[in-house]
Amino acid sequence: MGRAPPRAFNEYLKAYSVAMMPGKERSNVSYGGKIIMPPSSLANLTAMDLESPWQFKLRNPSNPAAETHAGVLEFIAEEGVVYLPYWMMKTLRLNEGDPIRITGAELPKGQLVKLQAQSVHFLELSDHKAVLEKELRNFSTLTQGDIIEICYNTIVFGILVMETTPGGGGIDILDTDLSVDFAAPVGYVEPEKPKAAPIPTMADKLKIDLNSTSPGSSRPGSSLAGGFSGTSTGKNVVSKDGDAWESFKGKGETLGGRKTKGKGISHRKVEQVAEGSKIIRTDNRRIVSNATLEDGSKVPAALNLPFGQLFFGFNITPYVPPATEAASPTLDTPQGPVAFAGSGHSLNGRAAAASSSSSSGKGKAKASTDSPQSSVSWAGTGQTLGNSVPRDLGPVGAGGARIPRVPSRKTESRKGKQKEKKRSPSPDVDWGVDEDDDVIMIDSD
């Protein structure tokens, strides 16, 4: 005779929570998935020769939709009574002492289970895997849709069994390699990703408020259009001279770390100009655009270069002056008055004839030699201070003076032209001194 199927075991007992069981409270029973049955149930299971471990299907007779699965821990309950964990009583919607139907079951080995914590405090556990491995040892089956309870460090956590593989009911988790997946806990809000910090600019480092108004700049939104945010009060500062505001009044530090404060630079008020004047003097900033330019020229665009390129300036076309024809003088072209063409007097008091200057040196020399007065001037003979005949002079120059001739230094021509000089008349001693040579007298005293 073969063994009876597990469904052959079917009993009705009164259900009570583990807290109603006499003796000390047992946490492994209160926060587990096993029940405590009476000894008579053990006798029936033995008589039917059912294969262990025994697993049961629990149902509420008054509510057939409420069902779950459980294993058995001990057979020490009173006759006709079964003790269940409190979470199982809530799942079956049972009160203390309500009847419960217990039927034998054969469940498949579980492969995958997906769990969801019912509180965000479950995320505070340091090691979720180690906690679940320890607490799931008190369970032998898991049923899809149940909210089981585990206790860790006196804190009770409710966990929903969202999915099971294979699906369709309960699974056996004894002596099996079970994969566990977690869903986001109930009430969990995904934290917002922190925005990337903007790249600090030079205005941020210097604490320059680019949105403040400053009359010192005509460039809106630039670093010149704002003041220091730490010292800006939103009001114009009046100086002792009656100026509208003063700049460079902020505080700073030197390279040596010494605290400094600017003395400030006063800015006078804008002077008024005539209505018809084109000079623009105003306290308001002027935004230069194509519409404000009178000549219709365009404002240069911003120089935005792609990454990795450098700008070394524009190509400059060198200036080439226009070619002009060289002006050549002609005979018909009237010329202005010639310089140095007036009359004058020579050194001897005689009137000198007017001579016109020419652009060429040859013309001047010719004009001077042809002049009769220039040939007569300085043409006489005379004697030198040494009673000697003067040397032969050269031709008359451009100014009427004789050009001296350069004496020849050749020894041969010198001997032929000069006369033989007389020697000293002393018959005894010839000192080798000529008459014309200087003699130095030495006193014997």
C-alpha cells in the first residue's frame, strides 16, 4: 500500500496567537513562519506516513480568499488548539479562538523572491543580506502577497512578498539557493541628484555683482558694470566734493597678507552740453548696437573660437602709395628767382658783377673764369716778408682768388730748380750751416 498524498491531512482547530501560549515569549515563533500544533496532529501525520518536512495550507473557513502556507515547529499545543504568529493571524483575518482549516501541501522549491519593506527604516540596516539570511531561517515557506514580520534589535520590520518564482502560490525555501530582490520601501522618495556646481568665474572669485548698476561702464552685463557685492549698499555714495559716487572704496589684501582699503576715486557729475552738440554726456549707460550707429556700420561680433584654435590677429594689407611720374623741368616752364644772383663788392672795394648760381658745379667754374673782373683781381706781383720772389700761383678760382700750387717733393726736380747755396765763410771750420738757416748762439759764460 503506497503513501497517502499530503492533501489527505485535513483538520479544523482553534487558532490563537503565540502570545496566548503559556510560558515565556519565543521570538523565533512570534516572528517566523512556523506553527505549533497539538500531539494528536503528529499522530495522524505518522499514521498517514507523509513525507517530511511537513508543510501546510492554512485557510479561514469564513473567508476562503484568506489563505497562506506554513511549516510546523513543535507539537506541544493543547488538544484542538494551534498557535500562529501574529502576522499570520492578520493575514488570515482571524481573531483569538476562531476556527482554522489546516490541510497538507506540497510546495515547489523557490528560485526567486522579490521583497518590499513597509518602512523606510529598513534602509538604515547596515547589512540587509545578513539580516535576512538570519531571520528567514525561521521560515519554511513564503506565500505571494503575505506581509511577514521580522525582528532585528527589538525593531519589527514588515516585509511584503511581492513576487515568487515559480509563481502561483507558496514556495519552499528550505535547503534551496534562493535569489532575493528588493523593491523600494514604502514611502521612499528618490533623492534629487545634486546639481553640478557652476564653474567659478573671475567675478565670483572677486565677489563682483554683475547685476548691479554702475555709471562707470557702457557695457551691460560686464565686469565693469558692477561693483563689489560685499561693499555695495544700493545707494550712491556722496563724497566731500559733492560728487555722485566714488569707486575703489572696497577692502582687500596685499600680496603680503596686509589688510588694505582703497582711498577711492571721485567722479564728477556729467557736464551739460548744448542741445545741438553731438557730444554724448549722460549718467545712463549707452548700449551700442547697429541701430545707434549713424554710419550704418556693424558692431564687431564676439570672437568665439572653437577649442584648440588661437587667434593672432587679422591679415593687414600693407599700404602702397600711388605711383607718381617724376617731374622733369622743361625750358618753357617758368622758374622762380635764382638764389645768389645779386651784386656786391670784393675785398678791395671794387664792385663785383652779378653772377647767377647754377645747379651744376661746372657751370659755376665757367662763369667765374669768363668774368673779366675776377681775372684782374689779385693779379699783381709783390714780395714776401723774407724779400724773396713769391711762388708761382695757380689759376684763379671761383671766388677770384689764386689757387696755390702744391710744391713738388721730388729730390731730382728740387736740385735742378734751386740755386746752389753758399757755404759759411769760415776757412777753418765748416759747420754745415747755410746762410739762410737759423743759428743758435750759445754764451760761454
